[in-house]
Amino acid sequence: MIYFERGAREYAFSHQELKQAVFTALDKLGERRRVLVIPPDFTRFHSRAGELTQYVYEYYGDRLADILPALGTHFPMTAAEIEKMFPGVPQSLFRVHNWREDVVTVGIIPGDYVREVSEGVVDYDIPVQVNKMLIEGDYDLILSLGQVVPHEVIGMANYNKNIFVGTGGAECINKSHFVGAAYGMERIMGRAMNPVRKLLNCASENFTANLPIVYLQTVISSGSDGLQMRGFYAGDDFECFSKAAALSLEVNFQMLDREMKKVVVYLEPEEFRSTWLGNKSIYRTRMAIADGGELIVLAPGLHQFGEDPVNDVLIRKYGYVHTQRVLQYVKDNEDLRNSLGVAAHLIHGTSEGRFQITYCPGHLSREEIEGVGFGYAELDVMLQKYDPATLKDGWNNVNGEEIYYISNPALGLWAYKDRFK
């Protein structure tokens, strides 16, 4: 059921209008006594989920029992990040999701179905896991908040991904990510329905239908009026998500008439501290970059590769190599076979040799960057050459050189029209 829907390409929600939209949706849900909110973490700061959480807290007061950021495999939020993203919301309400230990298995998606939806790419069972709070917390309302935007693993982010990945367990996260990578991210990105989404929809329908989950979903894009919220959709089913995804595809997907030969992407240091997240610069542009082109990633906040220490070690060990080599590594090495999410991430981070990837990190050495298969350039030198303060999103001419500049890869998806089929 849809409780609220409004959005359009040129629309821009004011703060007061968004508050009223949230209150309207919550009014339709009737009286609730114990509420859990599941927002994204700081890596989705621009989603306006922090603002949504403020309004939910204002509406429910002490009936808002817990806030569980959908960390997935990311680092826990710091107190400073919580204060910045959720100002005015008591920090005592926030809980930390431990994806390795704090989960329960609510069902199993059988390998036969996995093989069917993945077109034979993989055929293993997938355990459906969620944080135990969802099952044991005695909530009569679970509000999942977040932004619908193109995504490399599941086509379009949010909806039940926030539950089964954001609050999921290691095996479910790893296996679902590997399905998407092995199937082919270029066949998934920008598509609301795909093999990974079918698996999560199966989980929703068969194993968590009894949970009182309602989704509050935003659509954000940047235009001549700045970064704005173009749509807000509240509901408890796939139809609601589909409407948000349709608007996101309209406002977040840049279809280009010609390929990019040189792309410069800037990674905001507070948001992007690892290649686990920073490789959005690769995922989101790969369908637009020409063979023999170059992607330059300005990454002043880059400290590590993985968001998780174990994952970081594995990335350093195997590197971002061609897909077929990753698949062979999985067959030959138990550590990677037991960490299929890392294997998927390695596939996502390769250009398959089509174009050069040059990282300009703030806190990693040349040896570390080149050790995982990327090219390296000095950050200060490249910031002088490609100054984010003087560049505009899109095509730029820098000293006679044409480049395509992207100030935040998390906000969109770019493709050359002949590469998106």
C-alpha cells in the first residue's frame, strides 16, 4: 500500500513540505506504541534520511524506541557523524549493527531458485538474515528510510535491500552481492527488477511478511537549483519502490551521446574513506568511458581499501583484477570463497582492461595503490591540475584538454547510449 507519493524531475521539496509529507504518511498508519527506525549511515548523508529521522522522532517522541543505521559491512557511525546527520535526535537511541554476529536466519532461498533467477550463474542456497532486533524487539512499526538511486549490486538502491543487506548477515550479504557481480553489473545498474532484487523480493514475501515494515524513500538529484529532493514515497510494497525508482532513473541517470575519454571524479573526504565506497567512481561511470580512456579519482579522504579489517586484507591480497581471474581465485582459495562479498567488490572495481583507473589518495602510498592494480598520481599535483572549485559537473575544458567532471558519483549513473541496452 502507498501512503504518500509525490515527485517530478523539477520538483524540490521544502523542509516544511517534507515534514508534512512524513506526518501525513504516519497519520495513515494509525497508533503505534514501539517504533524502530532503520536509516542509512553517513555514507548516505545526502539522502535526507537524517531529516526524515528528525521528523519521525518529533512525531513519535518516546515511542521511537531504537534507531539502527543500516550499516551492512560499513564502519559504525561516530558520535560526530550522528550529530551531523541526525541533529536533535538523542544519541542514546542509536544502536550498532554487527553484520557478523547480531543476526538471525529467518529462511533459506533454495539454490534451484537462485539458479533460475541468475540464469544459471550461481546455484547455492542463500540464507535470509536480519538483525535480531527486528525479530526480538517487539516493534509494531519498523520504518526503513533511505534514498532510491542507481546501484551496482541491486540496480536501484533501497527498499528491502535496506533490510536484508543493511541489517543483514555476512553470508546473505556476500552471496547476494556475488550473484549481482557474476551476473554482470552492467546488466543490472539502473534496473529496478533484476536477479538480486528478485531474490530479496522472495525473501520479503516468504520470510518477513509478518514484520510491520514501512519504507520512506527519497529521490535526490542535482540541478540548476542545487541538490534537491525530487520525490518522496512512503509505502510497504514493491509498487511504491517502483515509482521512486522510475523517478530516480529519470533524474539520476545521465545518458550521453558520446563516450568520455577522460573522467575526473571527486570523492568528498567525509563520505569516502575507502575504495569499498570510493569505487562508486568506477561503477557509476564504467558504461560511459571509452576504450582506452582514463578515470582519475581525486580521493583526499582515502585511508584504506575495505570498510571491514578482514575485507581490507583480502582486497590487498588479491587486488582489482579481471573478472575471470577473480572467479578463478574464488575456486582456488577458501578465504575468498568464504568472503564472496569481497570477490564481488573486486569484480566491481576492475575496468576489465578497457580503461585506465588512476587513484589520487590522501592517505595511501603509491605502493599500496599500485599493489591492488590501480594507477597512482599525487593528489596535490592533480588537484592543482583539476581543481574541483573551478570545475562544473559535466564537460569541461582544462588547458585545452576536454574532461568530464563528476563532483559526487553516489548521486547518479552515467552511460554512453550505445552501451546501455
